[in-house]
Amino acid sequence: NHLRLTGPLPQTMGNMAGLFSVALLLNGPNFGGALPSSLFQLNYLNTIHIQDNLGKNWSLPANVQVGDDTQLERLLLVRNSFAGIIPPWIAKLKQLQTLDLSKNNFQGAIPETIGDLSSVKYLNLLGNNLTGAIPSSLGKLSEIDALILGENALQGELPASIGNLRTLQLLDVGSNELTSTIPSTFANLESLKYLVLESNKFNGTVDVLKSMNKLTVLLTRSNSFSGALPDGLFSGTSDNVVVDIGDNKFTDELPTSFANMSNLVSLFGAKNSFADNVTQSSVCDNSTLLVMDCDACECCEVCCDGENDGVCDFQLDVRTLLGYDCGTWFAHCLQGTEYFAGFGIH
């Protein structure tokens, strides 16, 4: 690391039969190229971690003959300017538990075969140029904890099969071009804590969320969700609750359960159609960060009057809040109330 290496990795790395781990971090700017296919044929290799080597373009080999005895568990290629498609052969890495290809320039569709990664717990494809539909095969990832597909150009509907992921704690499909409603099968996501749907083209109600008893972070900003928020939302958790439902078409009252939630640290609900003065005084007292439309919040010190863009368009830094830079350790890096303390919006 920090060696300012140049050129691509050599195919002769495949001769290192006992190699257990490869970590190449913060090299460049003349370091990069196609990863050698031989690297993925080493029987004892457990981890490949290549990160923050910016400069030359990187790519994955088009074809690799992956053996049945491969032991690779962690493949992290983060912020390296990788380009090209995600090759289908990756699905043959049957022991893979972590696949992080975030912040690159991968393009094309997510391969349907990725659902064959039966051992994967953490799948992060954030911040690429991926297009097409989210493959329904992802519903076969029975061990997965985190599924992060945000900041791409994915289209179509959320697959109903995602509702099969009973171990899923984090789902991020924000900042794409997704449409339709939240599938009713999402009521089965009994472990889900963090749900990011922001900046898409979703519509319909969010009634299905009331079945998610562990939900603590909900980000649906900039969609076309409508109707009332379901009563009892977030009542099943004692953890800090963060809600950004701004810029939708929500109506009626806030859930009565919000009035009794001392753990509701952030509520952003501006640019909706809530009834007048729906924000309970206890919500104003308890929330560290609170932004509502002025006519919906008599107790707000600062509110959205339709003219103050700094308030009306305030947006959380979702990925900092959820500790994405910690990778698979995201749950230990979640930002608490200290994240909101400096904003001065209440």
C-alpha cells in the first residue's frame, strides 16, 4: 500500500499457490488494468481487496474458469475506476460472503446469475452506471444482511422476491429510476432496519411498512408516495429513529405513535400535503432535527414555507448516516444523534 505501483497486476500471481490475501490500497495514478484471471483460480485465496487506486482504468477478466474448491470469501473492489460489465462468472464464487464493487464505472445489467451467490451476506453495487431491472434472482440470497444498489440508473419495479430475504437488515435502492409500488411481500422483511428508497419514481401507499417491527431508518424522499403514514410505524423499536419522507404526496395526520416516541431523533416531512398542524408538540420537543411544512407544524422553530430552499430542500447524507464507508461493519458505524447536532434545524 502507498507504494505508487505502476502497470497492471501480472498473470504470474496465479503461481502463488499458498496466497491467502491480497490488499492493494492507495496506489497510483499509473497503477491498474485488467485483473489477471489466474488470481481467481487460487484455491486458498480468501480475500481480494483493491481500493482507492485511482488513475488508470481497471477491469475484471471476461472469462474465468472457477474451480469447485475456490475459497474466496471477500471481493472488495472499491473506488478504482473499474469499467465494463459485471461478468456472470462471479456467481461461481460459491464461498463469497462479501461482494463490494461500489464507486466504480461498471455498466450494463446486474447479471441474473448473481442470485446464485448463496453464501453472500453483503452485496454493495452503489455508485456505478448499472442499468436495466433489478434481477428477481436476488430473492434467493437467503443469507444476506445488506443489499445496496443505490446511485445507479436501474429501472422497472422492485422484485417481489426481495420479500423472501428474512435476514436482510439494510436495503438501499435510492437514486435510481425505479417505478411502481412497494411489493406486499415486503411485509415479510422481519429483520429490516434500514430502508432507502429516495429519489426514484415510486408511488402508492407505504402501508406495508407497518409490519416491519425493527425498522429504524426510513428514507423515501423525492418520490410520489401518497396516503397516510400507517399508525404504529416504528413502535416496535427502541433504537434511534430517522425519517425522511419529504417531497412526496403524503396526506392526513402523522401517526399517533409519533407523539410518544422519545427516540424519534429526526423527522423530515416537508413538501407533502399533511393536514394543518399535524405535528405533535412532543415531536418538536424530542426531535434533534425536525423539518415540516409551516402549515403542518405550529411548534416548529424553523419550517418550510415554500420559499426557503435551504430548509425545504434539506437532504440527509444517507450514506454517511448509515456508515457505508465501514463496509460490512456498517452496523457498528451508524451515526447517532451527533450526526444531526450541528444542523441547527428544529
